[in-house]
Amino acid sequence: MRLNTDFEHYIESHTTPEDEVLQQIHRHTYLTTYNPRMISGPSQGKFLEFICNMLSPRRILEIGTFTGYSTVCMARGAMPHGHIDTIEVNDELEGHLRRTFTEAGLSDCITLHIGDAKALLPTLKPGYDFVYIDGDKRDYPAYFDLSLPLLRCGGYMLADNVLWGGKVYAPGAPDDAHTQAVMEFNRMVAEHPEVENTLIPSRDGLMLVRKIL
């Protein structure tokens, strides 16, 4: 479910505007990447900041850093005591990300991991308070299986793009790998005995999950 331009403009015009750091990330993303719409953007970035501000997580795990917009927003929300482990598969983004985190004054509270999340997740220490998933949609089921044990009981998980442009609920859903994986992720979450969840129809869909066992 992608927002139309007028709707998106209205939402963003009624959300606290980006500061200079986020504006620079936004601009860099649209100038240098092939799929800039993958960026969280002002409204979702502010939502992530608020979520972290409300939860006050000390340990955050992010799967899918992209150009660092969401990472900066969550780090700001979790300050002064929070720390983020963020995983990005595209090593070409590493230099930009490290510069961005330094310029934002957040390098001390963000650890960047470059590589395949499916290989890196088993190496991380359990006990995360918040997990944000926004990586390769084809791997969403694997991300869920691998990150749930890392999340503490009572912790929260948030996954982006779970409506996938409306494809997941359209009659005769497409059988491409991305759509099928997102549908499988949604099913796994809804049926898993260790969590409770709600699907939020914001932008392209957010799945909010709480680990209860």
C-alpha cells in the first residue's frame, strides 16, 4: 500500500520536519541510490524515534541499515543510554554510513555490521529490547526465526513493508519470492505462540510484535 503523493505530502507537512542531518541523508539517498523509496522518510523516522523514546531500549537491533536514516532516528530516541547494532549487506554503503553516524554525533552508540544478516544474527548476544526489521523481504521469515531468540521477553519487534504494496491481500496474490516471503512472515507472526502482534496500516504496513514468552 504505497501512499499517493498528495496524501504523503499532507502527512509529512503535519509531522515535525527533518533537521539538517536527516535532510542530508534524505538528499544523499535520492541522489546516489537506485531505490531511494526504501528510506524510512520523515513521518516513519519520527515514529521510530517516538517508539524508542517511549520504550527507552538499552539494546536495539536493526536489520537493514540502508543509508542510515532509520538508524539515526532510533538512536536519537534511545539516547542517552541506548545502543544499536545495525546490519547492512551492501558494503558499498559502509563509508557513507560511518561518516553519517559520526557527523550526527552518534558513532559511539551505533555498531555497524556489514554482511548477510542470516550469518551475523547467530553471532549476536541475546537480550535486545527492540528489533527493527527492514531488510531483504525474501528473508523476512528467516529474520524472524533468527531474531526472536535474541529479543528479551517483554521486548518489541517492528517490521516494515508487511502490506507490500497491497499484494499480500490482493485476490490471487503474486507468486514472486518477495510477496510470498512477506505473506509467510505475516502468517508466522500471527500464529506464533510466543508473541502477540498488531498490523498497523501506516505507509506500506508495520507489524508490531511483543514477545510474551
